[in-house]
Amino acid sequence: MKKIPKAGDIFSFQIAPDEFAFGRVMLNLRTQCLDKKLIGSDNPLNLFEDGNFMLADLYRETSSGDLPEARSIAISGILTTYTFLALGIWMIVGLESVNPQEVDFPEGISVESVTKAALVRGELKISFNMDIEEVEKIGIYPKTFPPSMLSEILLFNLGRGNEINNKNSENKDYLGMSNLDLRYSKHRERVYELLGEDMNESYYDKACRYGFDLKRFY
């Protein structure tokens, strides 16, 4: 029987021989948003309607098997599928309820017209003035990561990139997510300046200002 993860599930995945890393499901887009029809047809989360996607936080602490009692977030709000959880390749090892106010989403931009772009972040799609040439130069669009890549992405972001054995995974922009998620990009300040928004405001507070309260999913 396939396991369908729920928000708050803490899972483990192998990061190196005899070493496991951990993450927490922050939002199951399929069961919490799409299946319950809690989002409109123009909601950016509908981009993920064709897959079983989840939003997860990845922890910094690793172990030989047991879940560390003290945990800190290394990567917040990464979008991936829950295929490995459903198949039992990754194991659920704990449960900790999710506070919607602590949920974060990756950021990207999209082309709206020749002189317009939009910040895409979770349920938000906020238009601002930017020439198409600059949008294409930045080139950070909404992106999901295959579960098979999460161990390499985490190793790289923990400063352990030398331990990655996959020679096809040496792209620092990919593993460091600087060209895949605006939160890690040098262009983020420029985008938020044009938006006229505070880039340090939490996703929850910003989404509420635009009429999207994450609490309705929990």
C-alpha cells in the first residue's frame, strides 16, 4: 500500500554511506490544496496539478539513523514529488505539526508582456515593470526538484559538495539553486526594489495581504 504523506511528517533519506538526512513535509499540494478544490483556476499552485507534489523543509543535522532531537533548517520550502515516500524509498520517522506562519515557498519570475514581469511565489503572482530582456537574463522560473536530487542539493548546501559522486551534478548554479530560486539569487534585491515590496517579509504575511491565508489548507 502506497504511503501518502501529510503535513508534519518527518522523513529520512540517505545522504552518504551510513548517514541519513531529514526533512519535514510542510504542505501536500495534492491532498491539501488541489483535491479539496481550495484554489481558483488562476492560482499559481495549479502549475502543479499534474503531479503529486509536496513542499518540504530540509534539516541541517544528520545521523546514522535516529532523528536528531535538535534540528535547524538548512533549506526551506523546496518543491518536490512525494514519489519516494509513497514507494517507501524514503521513510517517515516522526511527526511535528506545521505552523502555517512558518511555511515558505520558492520564488521565480515569469514574463507577462514585453515590459511586464511577475513574481511567482506560492499563491502569489505580483506584476511589476521589467523588460523581457532582463527577465530572460535572470531566467529564474518556478521550478521543482526530483526527489533523487535532494541528497546532492543538501550536501552541496552543507558545504560537502566534494562528497557528491554524481559527476553530472557539478553545476553549482543548480545545486546551489542560485539560478532556480530567486531566494538564493543575486537578482532578488533588484526584483523586490521594482516590486516595491519588503523582501524580508514572511511569505505568510505577504500572502495574507494579498488575500491568501495558508491556514485554510490545514
